[in-house]
Amino acid sequence: MRGYERLKFFPTNIEVLRVQYALTIDQWYDRAVGEEGSDRRAVRRAVLPDVDLLPEGAAAAFRTGGMVNYQIQLSRSRLTLPLTRDCMVESERSLRASDKDGDALAS
């Protein structure tokens, strides 16, 4: 936190993202497994035979271990940000509606 103090930014929101990252990694892994039989998957397995263990281990570390990501929102003014997160919900709805395949924000 000391890195931004001299810039005179205010921390306006701090989120702890553990489960969210585990779920994201799960989706990445599912998509990679879905490439089974593809040339890209064959090359990856030849170069890194244990590559499938990496996302599984990372997801487990986010779920039960000590891995965590902190998302810190900074602002020069305490008054420039919305007081609720409704804007995020609306943006997500809009993205889901515009996504033809339903993969951009799969739930």
C-alpha cells in the first residue's frame, strides 16, 4: 500500500479474490480440455506432459491454500465513484446479451 501513498490516491474499494480466481482457472482448464485431439493440445502435451496439473494446482491453491489476489480500486477523490455496484451488474448484463456464444462471461 505504500507505493501509492505519495501519489495521494484514496483506496476506495478493496476486494479479496480467491474463489473467483479458482472458478476462472476451472473454466480455462475446461476449455483447454475441450481442445482434446487438436494440434495445439498435442503440441502442448508433447512439450509439457504435466501441463494439466498446473491449472488444477493453482485452482486448489486459491480455494484452500494461501493464494489470494487483492483488487484495490484507487481514486484521486472520494466522491468520484458510484456508491453502489449497480453499474457493474448492468455492464455484465449488457455483455451477456451481446455475447453470441455465451462464452464471454460463462457462469
